Amino acid sequence: MVQAANPLPQYSNRWTFLLALLFIAIAVISRKPDLVTNPQFMGDECIWFSEAWFTGPWHAIVHPQAGYLCVASKLPLLLAIHVPLAEAPAVFDWYTIGIEVLLAGFLLSGRLANVAGLNARLLLAFLCIALPNSAEVESLNNTQWMLAVLCLLILFGSPPKSAAAKAFDIAAVGLISVTGPFCLLLLPIACLLWWFQRVRWTALLACIIGVGCGIQLFTLAHALPPCRPMDVLNPLGIQILSGQIFLFGALHGGTLVPNPSEAMDIAILVLALGLLTAIYAFWKGARELKLFLLFAFLICVSIGRRLHCDTGWSWQSLMSPDFAVRYWYIPRLAFLAVLVWLIGRARPQWVRIAGAAAVIALSLFAVTHWRYSTWPDYHWRYYAHLVERSPRGTTVWIPVNPPGWKFFLVAR
């Protein structure tokens, strides 16, 4: 009787977890329903699909983007190229939804019970899904940012016990290591984690990430343009950091201070408070929170280097909550983790009150700005049917989002 009692709770927990994943998926879709109701290609997705259309999906998957591989994000090409053309963007969008659900789901799994309690992880999962002014991340091209966070969570998690869990870790970390340049920043985090824990599984994952670093460095070495230094100590830089990270895009172009000339004083105050809060959390927080903050800091340094070396960036555009917000996605998540940590019982009462006030304000802001705006409708299905019905060899130019982008397909 005692031995037979164990499977029932496991079965029950499994179904509870699956139900949680369903609610997460509904929440993700509710923020941007047109991902399901009107799937369309977004940005570089049309380039990926075009490459797969002309050269085959496997070639497109291993073809570098901006000098680095993006394998895990391009995996839907294997299916999208074989379904009816009108349904290809739907494959991309459902994969994007799946990645976000997987990220929040892993955060709620028992693998991270050693990092934080379930209540804290539930709150953090909600805030991750409700993250304001992050619509740009809801696209296949930008799943690499979510996957980088997933890799970090896998590193933080307890070592897997089942063969399936071990296979998941190896496959996920291996694919993520060749998806975007994040492996270069994840490797020092993995090495530090192994140094503190001395766990063999962490060492194995660090080795996998190291192999990914070698591959990405090889591809980057043949693609990086020469650096053209630009002054990054721009007054707008303070507004960008405070507004995009600590105020989640609400400073300028958002809802707090529409006029940029009136935002500087608020930006300086918010930046000072935000940095002090992050430093306090780094000083007092658990090891995983310290490493998360370190990872976010390395992301910010990498962004600064790109801005320093690329004179094509418009600082005013970077203030917008709708432009290049993918760069602030991971630092925002790290700050969310700090806010959730602040309300923990071990913190002083005044810290808990301040943290709770920030979490409540952020939650209210997120709920009142829940729905993302709908992308312009460029009638993908019409053009897909045009390609399929045109004589073989006909070139069809197709407009896509963002406005002004076009790509072409040749009828087969």
C-alpha cells in the first residue's frame, strides 16, 4: 500500500502542471491575439523563410544571421516549408508562443524549487508574461532572447534525475548555444556556477556551451564589421537605461512623461534608485540572483559596445517602447527577479513594503496595458495564394511587417 501511494500524487501533479501550461498559453495569446487570428511574417522571419524556400530548410537553419547562428529559433522552418504557404506564418507564431510557455513553465517546475519557493516563482512567471512594452519579443526572430533566459534557468535548476529530463537539458542547452551570441555570456555564468557547486552536470552543460562559443566565434570572426567608435556617454543614455529597464518603457514614448525634455530629472532619480536596488540585491541576494544580475549586466555591456561601434543607431529611436526593446528584455527580467526577491520574508519590513509597492504598481500597469497593438495587416494569405496560383517562375513581391519591408518568392 505504501509503495502504491506514490504514483497518484505524481500523476496529479503532472496534470496540474499541464493545466498551468494551458493557462500560460491562454495568457500569452490574450496579449497578442493576432498571432493566432492573423499570422504574418515579422522582420527577419521573411528572410529566413525566403532562404528556406530557395535553398531548403536545413541550409537556412545553419546559415548565419548578422554573423552568428540562430539554430533553435529557425527550427520551425522544417515544418513551415512543407505546409500550405498560407499557413507558414502560423507555424512560426505557434512556435513563438510555445517558447514563451516553455520558459514560464520551466520556471514553475520542480527543477527550480531549490532556487525559490513556488509562490515567488508563480509571481515571477506572471510578471514575465505581463512584461509591459515588450511586443517586439513576441516574434520568432526574437525567441533567441527568451531561449537565453531558459538556458540560464536550466543552469540554475537542480540536476535532472530522469533520462528524459537529461535529454531535454542536453538538447536545449546545445541548441541554445548555437542560437544567438548569448553563449559567450552564458559560459562565464556556467563556469562560476560550477565553481561554487562542483556539480558534474553543471560542468557538462558548461562544456556544451563552450562548444557553442567556439562555433559562434568562428562565424562571428568572418562577419563582424570594423568598429567605428561613437560616444555612448550621451545624455539620452541615462533616459534609455532608466526608462527602458527600470520603468519598462514607460518614461518617454510610453505613458509617464510624453515630453523628453521633461524626463531628465525623473530619469536620473529612477536610474539611481534602480541601480541602488540592483546593487543591494546583488549584495544580499542568493547566488542565482547574483548570477542573473551579472548576466543582465553583461548583456548591457554588450549592447553598449554595439552602440559604441555602430553609428547607425538613433538614440531618440531607442527611447521608444516599440523599437529594439529586445535589447532590454533580459535586464528587465533580472529587475523583475529583484523586485520579487525584495518582498521575501527575510528582507527588512521597509524593504518588503517598498518592493510590494513596486510589484503592485508594475502589475497594475501591466494589466491596464495588457493587449499589445495589432500589426498592420498586409494580407499574407492573398499573396500566398497568388504565389501558389501563378505560373512557375513568376516572381511575387510580398509586403511584411514592419512597414516598408518586402521580400519575394518565386512560384514553383
